[in-house]
Amino acid sequence: MPKAQKQALSPEEGLSHALVPKDKQPYALPENWTWVRGCALLQPMTTRKPAGEKFRYIDIDAIDNYNQTVTEPKSLLVSEAPSRASREVKEDDTLFSMVRPYLRNIAYVDSGLADCIASTGFFVCRPFPMMEGRCLYALMVSDYVVNGLNAFMKGDNSPSIRQENIFSFAFPVPPLESNTAS
């Protein structure tokens, strides 16, 4: 029996799903800021399997968690690709480790890393066009986000969060620049 397809949300339902209700907002924000759920801020992750002869791979070990940077992606033969090598990354993405997020294995993807493939241990935070990638990165490395997401960790051996935790998390968003010409 085929899986039932989800029905599209009406604009009103979509907005109510994206905005955090007043009584659930963690704290007051400056004027013109708003609270939104991660699902309204972040695009769904995309998959890309390694192809060709070699590829560059970012796993958790490639992150310098003190400086929140990718120090050196591994160069691997496609024939030796780990099964976890499937998260597509693009310039302006932020890699956020879902395994032990308190360790802060978080890094910004600049143009020099845009051809890499990341481990499925990462949530690839790709903002919708209304938010700058660097702004999202600053938000993702903040104590508010890291400590808030730590509360969702489950498991004893390798405590982790799930992508649903990030999509449902309340994020403070600054005012968006107007797209109108003056």
C-alpha cells in the first residue's frame, strides 16, 4: 500500500507552524526581531554520494571545535567512502554536529570547501535566501543554540540530537533587509 502523501499547508497554517507562539518564546527580543522555528529558517538537507575517483570528506575529526573551522577535509577514494559520506555541502552552509553538540563541532563552509561531502553526523544548516550564511553561522555557534539543542540529546554511548530537534527549535531572527529599491 503506498504511503499517504502529506497535504500542503495553507499559508495561514504554514505561518502558524513557522512562528513561535508568544507564550512559548524563550525571552523578549529587540524591536522588529521575531522567533521562528528552524523549519522556517533552514532548508532541508540534500544528499550527494561521492562520484569519480576521489572526493573530499568532512567528518567530525576534521572540525577544530575551539575555532569552529574545518581544519583539513580528508581526501578519499570513492571506493573507500564510508557509508556516512552523503551530506551535500555548499558555500555559506554551517555544519553542526548532531553527535555530542556540547563539543561544538560547528564550522562555516566557505568557497574552498563547497565541493566537499560531509558525514551524516552533521546537520547541514543551509539558510533560506532571506538570511545571510554568516549570520546563521553566528547564531548556530551561540550559547543559546548550542545549550538549547543539548537539552534534546538522547543516548548513553554517543548522545545525539535529531534533525527534527533543529527544525522545531525556536530561533531569534533579526529584521530582514527590505528587497524594495528606494
